[in-house]
Amino acid sequence: MPLTIDIVVPVYNEERALPRSILILTDYLKSNVINPWQIIIADNASTDSTRSVSELLCERYPGVNYLYLPQKGRGRALKAAWMESTADIVSYMDVDLSTDLVHLPQLIDSIESGAHIAIGSRLSKDSKVTRSFRREFISRTYNLMIKSMFFTGFPDAQCGFKAMTRETARTLLPSIKNNNWFFDTELLIIAAKGGFQISSLPVKWDDDPDSTVNVAGTATEDIKGLLRLRFGGVPKVSPPASPSRR
């Protein structure tokens, strides 16, 4: 039996992007993914019409569900959705679908083949990335900082395209303090230092020119998070039993 998968799409004020993204995602899943799946729109305290748009999408597309959180924070939304999940595999992707969906079956295959965590990488040799020099420079500098401070092997901490076993999520999440953008990095550092098997996949990734991410604010939060882990210590977490293999 194929493993079941939950695909979480964390959103904040995405009333405009959601209809197109959910249509594209559901069409792709129906045609290309044999695993039983559901999409969870995880709304972290939107103040626009994201809620009503999401509820309409849930009515229109079978397999789409909506989760509302009264507080902001992408990490908070992912924690809530993954801790409630009963699927074998939990995952997430950004609502702008910057990562080409052709990589989703590869992500699932990595987990089914034994990895605890599978991540998309925009910084691998075979990745094909379209974005500004400024964002490329910031990303490469940030990931170099992670490697030099923690001696980790994963190439790209912040690509919004990740999956893991449900047991892995439930093992790691209680140790992650950050509820915002640093969530991904903290999760991967704790996992890498704990000996979790992390599979990294080069991806095709196109920058969203309408992205609402505050690059400067996010970078500041990330640096503070790295310093907290470097000088406060990385929590020691052991991986769960080896994931199911095909």
C-alpha cells in the first residue's frame, strides 16, 4: 500500500494566490501522485479574505481542507498541521509554488526509500534557479554560515519544499522553539546533529516577484536563531525507528 501524505500550504493573507495555486496543485496530484493525499491550507491569522476563499476551495476540490490558527507564524502553522496529521508522510510547500511540482514524487520517493526527511535544494549543482543576484547572494551566505557554525551537510535550509515521516515530525517538533521563518533551519540543524537521515534533491525554482517575505527582517531573525543554537546548544534528539522501506 502506498504511504499516505499530507501536503500543508501555510498562508498569510493569500486570497489572491490561493485559487490558482490550489487548482494547479490538485490537478498535478490527481495525475502524478499515486499516494492517497490531502492538501491542508494552514492559515496563520490572515486578515484578508483568505478564510472565505479557502472554505470555497474546500467545497470545490475534494481532498482540500482548511486549518485556521489565531496567531501568525509559518512555523506555528506547520507545527499545528503536522502534529494533528494521521498521514504517513507530512510535507509542505509555499503557496507561490516556486518549486516545480515535478519534484514532488521525488520527495515522496526519498521518504519511501528510507529517509527521515527530504528537502528541496536551490543551491545544489544540478538545481535550476531563477532569482535576483541579491537573493541568491543572501541565500548562499546564510547557508554557508550554517555549515561553518554547525558542520552540517544539507545544502539549503530555507527552500519551501520539504517532507518527512510523521514519526520524524512528532519527534522533532517539541524541540523547535521558533514559530516563524527560522523554523526550517532549526528543524534541520537539530535533525542533522541528531543523526536523522536527510535527503536533499536539486530542484527547479523560480522566484515569485510578488512575494511578501521581508528579506531583511527574515535575515535578522535567522541570524538571531543561529546564534541561539550556537551558544545555547542544539537540543539532542534521536531519530525514530527506521522509516518503512518499499
